[in-house]
Amino acid sequence: MRLLSLTATAAILLSLGTATAAAQVDPSDSPRQAVARTYLDALVSHDASAVPFAPHATRVEMGLQTGFSGAQLTDELNHGPLNLTIQGIRDITWVENGDAVTAYYLLDAGLLGVRLTTVSITETFVIPDGTIHTIEATITPTAG
């Protein structure tokens, strides 16, 4: 009975992160866009193994620091409970300026395969040497 309960719990937890679509590899990406795209892919796949964070990387979301090192950011992408609700990312556009690349995109979130909300995200990545040093994110609710 306990094994059945653990199996059911595991199935429910896995279904929380059911992804509908990850960011797609785009051969027209610049080198910095390709690095930033690995982060977007990891948001959906929950596999940060391809994300090249600098050891001292940081992330700031809506003015609050949410990432304190490359290792912590990797762990959060792999196991963060809020990331499990991410179902897909779409409508990505890029702006690049020097070492910074900004991604504008829509993120769909929900539970058990049901989309509950969509948010508009602006995320700026500073990538001076092929690794992500800083990420600054702004999140805005959308109508759809």
C-alpha cells in the first residue's frame, strides 16, 4: 500500500511539470542568444546540464535577488518547485546589445497539464565570455 502511495505521489509530481513546448534551437541565434536559449530550455525541461553559468552568476527577479551562484541557479532549474509549473515558452524575440541579450517571451504555467496562467517575461542575460553572469527578469501577467 505504501509503495502504491509513493508511486501515485511521484506520478502527480511528475505531471505538475508536464511541458508543452520548449524553446527550439534556432540556427539564426547569435552565440549569446544560443547561450540564453539554453536557460529558457532548462526552464521547461528542468534539465540545466547544458546551461553555462559562471560560478558567481546571479539572478534578480522583480528587484529581488533569487539567484546567488551558478550552482544554486542550476539546482533551482533542476528541482525548483515553482519551475515544475512551467508548461511552455513561446513567442520569443531577442534584442542584443554588447554583452547583454534580452529575451521577451510568454510563459505558460499550470498544473496537471491544464494551463492556469500566462505571463510576459523580459529577461536580460549578461554573457561576456560564453557563460551567463547575470540575469534580470521582469514578469507581467497577461490576458492570454
